[in-house]
Amino acid sequence: MAEVLRRPDTRKNVEILFGEPERQLRSNLRLALRNEKFENVVDFDNVGQVRQFLITRTPDLVIIDAAMKGGGVVDMIQDVRYGQIGKNPFVPFIVTMWKPTQTIVHQVANSGCDDLIVKPISPQQLLDRIKVLTDNRKPFVVTSDYIGPDRRKDAARGSDIPLITVPNTLQAKISGVKIDPTKLNAMINQAQNSINDQRLKRNAFQICFLVGLVLPLLAADKLNDPALEDNLRRILTVGRDTADRMMGTEYEHVSNLCNNIIDVVERLLDNLSRPSQKDVGLLKPLSDAILLGFHPTEDAASMAGQINSALSDYDRRQKQRV
């Protein structure tokens, strides 16, 4: 029997939020969980109720179907991970689905969920996944567009991205550890600060990378290329996210640079048919200064080399797709 099932006295303390649109399946799995002494199971059949529950309560595990009534499951998980819903952005998510198309699997994986199970589901399969999240939950990673468990199959790939251990109340409760709300909040805040720090650094890298994609198009006068406007808007999005995240951090001195590049990109987007050469000329020095502002101990040449390497890899992948 799985190790997680050897602690019936502690399993009752675990609060599980269960979202499933099919009433009979919802009833069967809820009963299976309760038979294994997971007694504190709250179930819903639509996303709106799940969102409201996450705002007012702090579950230890969320099991939810990707096709819940009301839609937006992927957006909801991202909102939780980004700290926009609830008090614990690190609650484990198991997402279930009947039809695992490539598109939906990609969207769910990128939402920041911990696990994905294709239906039909057996009770033992679900319990096995709970055991993995209890004993071997993956640490979190942060990029410019992802916050969630590390999904890299090759541990060596992207090894420069730090791994962040996040609070796991599921593990704590099943292990019989009494959770002090004050200490838990302190742990959550500490992990959030680490994630915010990494997000700022990854954002700075992404801004430089996107500028590296934009400048050749501007130099070649490819003003009608859809990639030009798309990447300028991405710079705007990442720049605004960066500016919002800097408040109260050690990087507040970089805020003027971020606001400047936001202004430059907005002017370019407003006059894309006749871009100001002055604004075009400001893109690279501003993006370089932002990158160095978040990496004050790094060598400028080394950082430039990383950007150029990323651009070369991107160009190679694009050619392979063609």
C-alpha cells in the first residue's frame, strides 16, 4: 500500500478542493477519497465556485477538470500562481481531462499545474499522484512567462535557472506537522520574494531578447512584418510587469529605465509606419541597461553573449520549423 495511505489519522486534516463537472464521477471519486480517510473534500461543478472558494479558503490540494463549466481553468491556475487569487500561490494542482489534445495539454502544462491525469481515473491512480505530490513534489522555476513546478525532462537543460522550494501544506499535514498560520505566511512570503526576484531577472533577459528580434526587422524596414508589432507588444507587456514588480525591492533604481523603454515602445507602436529613428536607437541601450541593473555583478560581455546565444538558438529553431 502506498506510504501516503499509512497515516489515516492525519489524512483527515487535508483539505481537498475537487472540481468535476460530471455528477456521478464527482460522487464516485469523492467517496473513494473519503474511504481512504481524506474526509475534508469540498466539490464543485463550475469554475466560478472554485475561484470563490480559493479566495476565501486555503486548500492543501486542488483536483480539477480542464473542461469545468464556466471555462477558464488554465487562467484560474495562472492567477493562483501569480498571487492574484487566494493566500497560497503554491497549492498543488492536479488537472484531469477526457480529451488530451496537443493544444490543451500544452496550455495546462504552461499554467503552472503540478500534474495532469487523462480520464478515466481509478481511485488508486489518484492516490498514487497524491503520494508523489506529498513525497516528491517538484521545486518551482520562474521564467518571463511561467511560474510553476519544474517541467524540464533534461535536468541539464537551462540549469542556470534556480530551483525554488515552495511551501507544501499537503506534505506537512499528511506528515502530521501542525501548521502555524503565522509561520506558513512567512514561508509563503519568503518563497514569493524569491520568485519575484527571479521573475524580474528573467523579464530583463526577455526584454533584451525581444529587442534583439525587433531591431533586425526595423533595420531591414520590414514594418509590415507581423512579428515586429507582436514582439514590440511583448516588450510592452514584460516591461509593465517588471515595473509593477519592482516596488519595494532592491531594484527600484531600475524603474526609470523600465518606464523609459515602455514610453519608447508605445511611441513606436503609435507610429509603426514611420518609426522614430531616435526611439529605435534607444531600444538597445535601454534594454542593456535594464539587464545590467538586475545583474549588477555580471560582466556586460558575458550577458551579451547569453542574449546572442538565445537569439541564435531561436533563429535555428525557426529555420527547422520552416
